[in-house]
Amino acid sequence: MRTQHINRLSATLLIGLSMTALFLVLAALAQPPRALPSDEGTEAHIFQLSIAALLPMTLVFLATANWARPWRSVLPLACAALATGLAFAALYHLEHSHHL
């Protein structure tokens, strides 16, 4: 595979993983609070896997980035960072005030 193709694919996966994490937390916020569950549930495990996969995907993206065009490299990173930051902010809200 060409480096540019790998970079495009890793950028898409990077944004997709961060958006998946954000969507899962927002979906959990939209549901009514539950009693203390014995298990976290499938959504929590998918969230954890999405977050865990962000590090290797970011490394692949950075390793294949064309830094001659920095905006093409920074934009996917910024989008992923924003979505991930919002996901963790929403998760904090979910854990500390939504499910009391």
C-alpha cells in the first residue's frame, strides 16, 4: 500500500473511533439513569476499545503523515482530539451528575 493511502485510512479510522466514543457517551446521557448495574454493559466496553485503539491509530497516522502539508495532517488530529475531549467531558458529567 502507498503511504498516502495508509495515512488517509488511518485518518478516517482516527476520526471514526473518536466519534464512536462520543456517540456512545451521548447515547448513554440520553437514557434515563439506571440503578447500579452489576456490569458496565456492551456500550462501555465498546467505548473502552475505541479509546484504546486511538493510540495505535494516532501513531500510524503520525508515522505516515506528509508534513510538507501540515494542515492536511493537523486537521484530522484536531477533529479527533475535539471529539475525544468532548467524549471524556460527557463521560465525566455522566459519572458525576447524571447517574446519582
